[in-house]
Amino acid sequence: MSDAARNLEAVMGRISGSARECDREPEDVGLIAVSKTFAADAIRPVIEAGHRVFGENRVQEAQGKWPALKEEYPDIELHLIGPLQSNKTKDAIALFDVIQTVDREKIAAALAAEMAKQNRHPRLYVQVNTGLEEQKAGIDPREAAGFVARCREVHGLRIEGLMCIPPIDENPGPHFALLEKIAREAGVKRLSMGMSGDFETAIAFGATSVRVGSAIFGSR
Ligand SMILES: *Cc1c(COP(=O)(O)O)cnc(C)c1O
């Protein structure tokens, strides 16, 4: 077994353990294996081990490796977890099955137009900048519930969940709790939160997807 496949198994075991510890069902927490910076050769053993859900943070990088892998394994589900520029919406809609980084009006409008044009409807999440970090993408937490409503009412987009990346130097718990609270206000059910260093905490706060890269593929 490859290192990555072994790591995958260990991470899945930890996800199940944390879910059970807080009386949740392990199958209610999805694992997004984050393969950014890794080439197809490094990703393949994880696919061969049976995993199908992957995350990438750059449209262009993903275009270089995933079309061929998706052709070979049609049941792969690919998530965009990095910032989306409006000139990339066309490519993003064509390639990704889930876009987790809807965070402003202009992108919502561009996605709606492009989804209609391509008749492809990736599932959508709104990214929330829970730490109000200047350099980070995501909508202001105070505007998030209103933005989810506008996505629906103005742009006809159904938002399935919320996503956040807590500040690197802070205790993530309060950020996960805030995301969960906004999701309740906004009436959305799914929460994408938790990475290699904090996914067990995120599960305790209600994560329905965790995004794990280095704990599976190694350091970047
Ligand atoms: C890279 C990345 C991850 C995975 O980070 P690790 O610490 O390697 O698990 C998760 N979410 C986003 C948005 C990322 O860009």
C-alpha cells in the first residue's frame, strides 16, 4: 500500500472516532482529500484505494490533471476550495462538481449565467471569512445570511452549505461555532470546515465535510 493510501485509512479512522465521540454517525462526515500541488501519479493510489472526493484550490492547476482522471473514474466528485475569479467561472463550472467559494455578488451572477449556458449545476457553498482577515477570501460573517438569501432570490442559486478557513494563529473552535450559527440563520445544512490540523475539532462543532490535504498526501 502507498503512503497516501495508508494515510487515507488513518484519517478515515480518526474521522469515525471523532464522530462517534460526539454521538454523530461517521457517514455524516465526508472527507475531501485535498490534492493541490500533487500530480496525478500521487493522487492515483488514493483513487485506487476507493476514495472519490477530492479538493483543489486552483482552477488552472485542476484543469491540468483532473479531466483525464475523471474520464477514467466517472464517479469522482471534485470540489473547488480556492478563490474563484469571474474570468474563471466558465472553466470552473465545466470541471467542478462542487464550488465552495462563492463569496460575492459578482461571482454569484457570473455563476448563475454560466450554469444556465452550460446546463451544468455544480453544488454551491458560500465561503465566510470568519476571522475578517484582509488577505482572505470569503464574505463578512455579518453579511453572510443575507448573501445566501440574495443568491437564492436574485440569482436563483441554491446554496447548500457554508465553508470557512479559520485564521492560522487562532483557536479554530469559535470560528467553527460561528459558521454553524450562520448556517442555522441562513437555513443551510452543510458545513465544510476542518483541515489536517483541526478536523477533529471541526467534527465536534458539526462539520459535514472536512478538507484534508497534508495528513493524506504529505507536506507540500
Ligand atoms: C490546502 C487547503 C486545505 C488542506 O490543508 P491541509 O492543512 O493540508 O489539510 C483545506 N482547505 C483549503 C481551502 C485549502 O486551501
